[in-house]
Amino acid sequence: MDMPLLPGGLHLTMHGGTGGDGGQGGGHGGHGGVGEGPILNVNYYGNKEEERKKIIDWLSPINFFLRHADISQMQEKGTGGWLLEHPLFKKWESGLGRTLWCHGIPGAGKTVLVSMVVNHLGTQFKGKNTGVACMYLNHKEVNDQTPSRLLAGLWRQLVLDRDIGSIAEKLYKQHQEKGTAPSLEEVDNVLSSSFKEFSQVFIIVDAMDEYPEFQREILLQQLAAMGSNVNLMITSRPNISVEPSSFRNLERLDIHATEDDLQKYVDAQIGSSPRLRMHVMKQSGLREEIHSKINTQTVDGMFLLAKLHIQSLSTKNTIKALREAMKELPKRLDDSYDIAIQRIDDQMEEDRKTAHSTLIWVANAKRPLNVSEITAALAIEPGDRQLDEDNVLGIEIILSVCAGLVIVDKQSSIVRLVHYTTQEYLDKIQAEKFPDAETEITHTLLTVLTFAGYPNQSWSHWRATLPPLVDYSQYCLAHAAGHPEEQLRENLLMFLDQAPLWNKTMMGVWHSPPWNYADWPSQPSALWIAAAANLEESTKFLLERALLPDYQGTEIIVASYYGHFDIVQLLVENEAHANAQSGQYVCAFYVALVKQHKEVAKLLLSNLIPKHRDAVHLTPDSHPDELRALINHGNSVQTSNSLSRLALALWTRFEQTGQPTDLEESIAFDRQALELRPGSHPDRSSSLNNLANALATRFKQTGQLADLEESVAFHQQALELRPGSHPDRSSSLSNLATVLQTRFGQTGQLTDLEKSIALHRQALELTPGSHPDRSSSLNNLANALSTRFKQTGQLADLEESIAFHRQALELRPGSHPKRSSSLSNLAVALQTQFEQTGQLADLEESIAFHQQALELRPGSHPDRSGSLSNLAGVLRTRFEQRGQLADLEESIALHREALELRPGSHPNRSSSLNNLANVLVTRFEQTGQLEDLEESIVFFRQALELFPGSHPNRSNALNNLANALSTCFEQTGQLADLEESIAFHQQALELRPGSHPNRSSSLNNLANALWTRFEQTGQLADLEESIALHREALELTPGSHSTRSSSLNNLANVLETRFEQTGQLADLEESIALHREALELRPGSHPNQSSSLNNLANALATRFKQTGQLADLEESIAFRRQALELRTESHPN
């Protein structure tokens, strides 16, 4: 369901169909050394057409060739050969569609081995139709290394000696016209098309552990979905892993330093150190001594630790000092880093200062710095008005004082730490060792930004040679937040006054916040920039100086845009105008909703509703004449906008708190806004949409069908006002489809469901691959198809539903606010598929997705209770398959937690009561503890009380309670329980008329209860009625219906009972025929096949007793054997 539209046509979409809670109806039914340069697919350097180069550079700003060249030069000759000879590597290299995941501890040489593999494959398959591409992930480049850019980087490598293809050319033209960037899906299509040009493609990915978790899952999904001719090799630390089913033909290989490789590496390091080389030449046997102290055991298989040891030894002037140092070589990486820092601290003051500043800059930079940037940073001193070239150190001097912790990539000139673990170590010691690190960086950048003549020069003046640090200075405010704000207040305030000039000069060049904000004011205040940059102390100081937020509300809007909660709170406390319009945004609250900053939205909501009331000057019971009077005074537009805003705010608060009065007021204000927007009003469709959504929400709370009918009517009117070219047509199609699907659930009219599916398909057509609402359209259509499957049993609908849910999930990566919903929906659909096919893999995948959804919904998440309930339900299903009581116990615990999160007024409390009661019944059936059954009946009765006579879920509650009472009768023999059960089943059946989708279920349940009473009283009328009801139920479940096998089984059982009463062989014959048909609908993997086999065996044994036909007995024994084979020792039956 869309959220209500906002005034002026801006709207927010939040499509419905998130899978529900389930269980409503339950019942009984720095590494290595030097080698050759990179050998990839082609020579990188060559004459390329200008247009072709433009397209490649536009689509793929990441160039991995330079990084690869630097790493390749680090490999020592003769090392790494063990990997190329390893059986798993050979298997991977010679196959198709295989994945080799290489785990290794930090410093084991994984990155260097990756470069070796790339070079090896380039040589091995040279001249063949084989593609080789690599990516080197870097924790310092996460902002640039987005999933789409990484995939484009692979494409860049594959097309260098080939035609780039029409898809890439078309994509370039489309986006150049709009000035936009390609989406992940578009880049994936381009890359996939390039795969088709090769018979085989090798993709090698290094350092998956350095990629942030919120993006890692997206990247892994993209890699796993690559074509069948793609072989993947991925390296990471051991703590990064995936499920084997995620990748084709996945095998794992441990990466480690071999003794031979390590000794070759140590020899090379000795050879590169003049002092060590001299000591070894002078003293016979010294090399062997070094080898005995630096080997795979002493360095725990880490080239990095060996490197740090050699660097430490290389500082010793005498052999005696060298031998003394070898006695003290540490075995832990952090201890080696401690020694390196101590070596730095023992230097002369000037060298120590240089080393400290270098480490501070390299470790804390928001992106990698190049040589010119780092040398400029170290040269600039507070108060400088320009860069003093006489103060610039050479990079060789800088590196020499850093104890080997800092290196330079020769090809790219990037200055970086020797290893990722160096970053981790420096992060741990920074608070104590370098407490003013951020202040030092901020001060330097502020100095640059206030150089004489800056920023008066234009960007075009700097285009050819950008002054050192000018580009990096865009991160000045990011470094300034916190402690530097207080220490550098005057400098910072001076810059804030100049910041608009810098933004104007560097617009389109600086891409980090707040410079990338699309709606900069023409004359932003210092307060606006402080709020945009999340400078809390500066914002507080400026507010104390009475620089109050301007009337337009721009400060609070930009702070809400970026999700700066503390800044927003400060501004609210200082009476910022949270509901004032600014630029393209209606107000701060709506910005927070759009950007999914939930906590900011909650904060603003509490402030917003009173302000909207003041703007409206009306109450929900205002007389229409008051509205007309406002219209006559020319206030209709302003009033209708305020009414609509207030309605949305109240509706949103209802979604948060569940207070019915908020929903009632929201509907009342929506009706008033609609009245102010007659037929020709440009925002009438928005008001219709808003009111329809609110009415649909109220229907879900009260069950009043009139609300649902009115909602359908209003959505139809809104759709008529949004023709084919209307930008909001897809939303109206989706909304109407959703309420029609809801009405189907109440009336059972299949035409509503068919029309709903057709509308959802139209909506999907209007949301192409890059459309922001495509995932919602996929989700909605998938849910509707799943509903139709449950009605008709057409497995094709369920399979299509699952496919659409998977597509939606791919479009909702780890950080997507609706990912948990997609995970939940897909999990529910997979559980349904398991129930049809019995494929245990579907059930396990369903559980895994439910668990992932729950992890994304922490304790305060509004949908946590739903995830708890869903996971509990599928664990119960697994228990029914495996008989593991631990699954059932966990299910009960999860349901209890869900119930605690749904207090008395919660709209889904009844659902949790039902679900918990159902699993308690299941546990009772396993343990026989009557307390579980009695507690379940109490919960079922509480659930029924929450559903008035007209509520759409009342029939479910009646059904559940009736089933539990029937079970209780079976335990206690109290006929009153059975009589009450039958009465409740009859009431449920009355609420499910002929077209109701669950009528067949009620018919079956009532028939079973009557059969049980017959067995107690012997009243043949009960048995006859039971048979009649089962026949009617079977007629409502055609050949492909998902529950037909159950209906066949039930009717067969009661016919067999009547045979036992009357002796009519025709009943027994029909019973056997029905059991055979049921068995055909339950193939080998079906969870209920063993039951069908057992039932048919019993019926055949009965016929044998009547006719003496030995074939019946033989067949009965065969079926019993098959049933027994399907029931393991842990099976509950």
C-alpha cells in the first residue's frame, strides 16, 4: 500500500504485502616479492578511439590495472608455485562455473597470490577465447568501490581488445542526456553481455574481508549470479564465509606461507637490506641463524610478520646487536607493531614528528592519498597563506622514518599502510597515542581552504593541475566533527563563512557530504553548513549566539536529509520550523521518511502534529461551511495542503503507536482535504489515494467491509485521474490491486484476485529495471500470485511468485530498508513450496531467510514481532518433519517473545495468541502434558474475544479454538468440549459462504468433529453429515488444489468407517480409490506421503479380510514397508 500522497504531487511509496505473520489458521489439518608485470587479456596501452575511451572511462571509473601492476612487483621469484599445483586449483582452472574460496590469516600473502594467479591465467590462456579480470578490494576506498563500479571495473578489463558492445553504447547515450549514472542492474547487464563473448571467464576477487558488511552481501549476490561460463576465485580472512549453496561448485582452500616460499622471501628481504647483506656476507652461517628464527612456525605462516622482523633486524649496526635482537623477536603481530612504533619514537624529534604525522594522515584519511597530497599535508603549517615548496619533504625521507609501516604503490603513487592489520592496530592505539589526530588533519585542511587567493580561482583554472590537497579538503568538515570543533572554533567559523564560495567553485567536483547535497541554498548561513556537516558543537555554539534557524527551515531539512539526529534535536529545541517548505522538499519530517531515517522521523513527528493543527485551525468535526468560507477567502490551497499533511502525520503516528484515535482523525482530515480538491484539482488524485489508504488501514483494524469497499472505489477514481503517462500511475495500479486482493480474501470472488494480478503486472511494466519502485512492484505481484496458488493449486503461480521475490530481494541489498520484508516474503513462499513438494532444501532456505530477516529487525523494530512469529512457524514445520524437539521448544520461545511485543492494543496480538496456542497444542501432542493444551485453549479464547462478529479473522479464531477443544475431548472424554467444538466449527462455516477461499477447510474440520461424535454416540446421522461435508469440501478442491490430497484422505477415512457400520463394500472400494488418488498427489518427497501409504495399506488390509484376495495383503505389506522407510527413528510417528 502506498503511503498517502503529499501536497503538491510529491509522494512517498510503501507498497504492501509483506507476508504477514503466518500461522493464523493452524489446527490439526603486505606480502610476497617481485615478478613479471601483469598479463591480462590485452595490452592496456594502445590507441583507442576517443568515443570508445569516453564510454569506458564513464562506465568504469575504477582501473585495477595500476593496482595489479604494483602488487605483481611484490612477488618474489619462485614463490607461490604450490598454489598453481594444488589439486583444488587445477580442478578450478580446468572446469566451468566453479568457485574457489581461499581463506587465509592476515599477512599470509593472499593478495600477492591473487596477482600471481591473474598473471598465470593470462599466460596460460593467451590466444584463447578466455577472459581474465580481477578486483582488489580496499577498506580505504569503500566510497568509490560501490558494487556497480566494481562490476564495471571487471567489464573494463574484459573489453579492452574487444568491441564494447551496443548495450554499453546505448546506456552511455541514455545517461549522458540526463547527466545520470548507471544503476547496478544496468552495469550487471553490460557485464553479463560481455561474458557471452568468451567461452570461459575467470574472475578473481581479493580481500573480501576488507569490504564493508552492508555492501558485501550485494557484491556476493552479484558474483554468485554470474554466468555458467564464469569461474570465481575469492580470497578473505577465515571469518568471512558463505553458505555452500550460494555459489556453484564451491570449494575452499586454505592459503598459508609454505616453508620454501618463506625462506625465499626472507632471502630476498636480506638481499634488499644493505646492512643485513653485509652482515651475512661477513659472518658464515648467519643466514641460517636468521632462517632458524624466522620460519613458518615462528611467524605463524605470515609473510607480514617476517617482513616486520627483517625490518627490525635491518636497523642493527653490529652482528652482536643483530643476534641479541633475534632472541627477542615477538611472535604476535601486535607486538611487532609495538616494536615498530618504539623504533619510530626512538628517532630524532624531527623524524619522529614526521613519522607520527604520516601515520595520522594515512590511517585517518577518508580516501587514499597520493604522494603529492601527503607531502603537501606534511609541509603545511598553521598560519601558512600558501604552500611553501621549501618545506616539502621527499617521499623517500618520509618512508624512511616510518619503520616500514608505510609504503607507496609505484604505478598509482598511492601512499598506504603496509597492511590492513596495520590500520587495525593504529585504530586501537590512536586514542592514547594520537589523541589529536583529527584536530591535526582538520587544522591543516582549514589552512589550505583559507590560503590567499582561494577559492577565487575557478575550477576551470584548476582543471589541468589541481593544487595539492584542494580535492581532499572536501573532507575537512568530516574530520572536524567532535573534538576539533572546540579546539579550532575560530578557524572553523572563519571557513564556514567561506564555504559557499568553495561549494560554488567545486560544484560537481566535490562529491562528499555536504557538498553533494542537491538543494544548496543560494546564500547558506554558517549554521546551515554546520547542520549539514553534522557539526554538533558548532551548531550549539551558533545557536547560543542567537543565530536562530531561518524561517524557511533549511537547516532542519538538510540535517534530516542526512539523518543527523542530534542536530535535528538541537534545532527542534530552538524552535526550528520543522513543517516549513524548502526547495524540493515539503518539510523535514517527510525528508526523514523518504531517506528512511526512522528515529529522526519519530522525533519530528512529535513536534509536527501540533504545528499542523495550528496551520489547519480546524477540528475533525468542523462544519463544511467553515471550509467553504476558507475557500472564499482564497485559502483553499494552503488549507488543503495543511489538512493533507496533518492527516499523513496522524496516520504515520498510528502506524507507530496503534492509537485508533489517530487513524480516525487522519481519515476525517483526508475527507476534508478531498472536499477542497474538486474534480479538476491537480492534487485530487493524491487526496483520493490518501483517503483510500487510510480506509484500508481501518478495515484491517475493525473488519468493516464498508471501509474496504470505499477504499476500492476511491483507488479506482484515483487511477482514472492518472492516465498512462502519469508519473504516479504505477502507484495507483499497485494500490488498487492490493485492496482488490484484500477484498478477495473476504469474499472469495476470484475475479478480484485475477484483476489484482493483472493490475500488478501493469504496475511492474511501468517500473523498469532502474525504477526505485520496481522491487515493490515485484513484491506485490509475487504476493498476489502466491495467493492465487493457495486458491487454485497451480504450482506455476507459486514458482513465478518465488522468482519475483528473488528478483525483489536482489534489488534490496543489505542496507535497503525493505530488505527484511523481502527476506520474509521469500521465506514464506519457500515454506509454501516445501509444503507442496516436500523438498527439505526449501524448508532450510526458508528458515535461513527468516533468521536473516530477524537479524535486520532488532528489539525496537516495529516488524520484529512479525519476524519472530514467522521464524517460529517455520521451525514448527521443521519439527513436524524431523521430530527434533529443540525446534519446537525454540518455536514456542519465539512465539512468547512475539506476544510480549504485542500488548493488549496491538493490532496483531490476536495473531500471536493464535500462533502460540497452536505450537502449545503441538507440544502437547508430543509430550502429553495437559497443561500445554489447557494453556492453548486459554490463548485461543483470548484471541476470539479480540474479533467481533464481522471481523474478517473471526472464522480463523473459531476454527482454532474448535480444534483445540476437540483435542481436549480426546484427552478428558468430556463431551461438552466436543459439543462446543462442533458449535464453533458451525459458526466458522457460516462465516465462510460458498465462494470463501477457506470454506473447504471449515467443511473438513466440521466433518471431522462430527465423525468424532459419531464414534462416541453411534448416531449414524453424524457420520452421514460428515461424509456429505467431506464431499462438498472435495468439490471445492479441484485436481490441482494444494489441499486436495487432504480432502481425498478425509473422505476416504469416513467412508471406511461407514463400511465398518453397514458392510457396504462400495464404501470400502471408494475409500481405496480415494486413498490411491491422494497417494498420487503426494510424490516421494511429500511430507505426508508416509501417512497416505499407511492409510491405503490399512484399507487394503480391511478388504483382504472381506475378500481373501492375497494381492491386497501383499500390496498392504509393501505400502507399510514404504511408509516405515520414510519414518526415521526421530520421526514423531
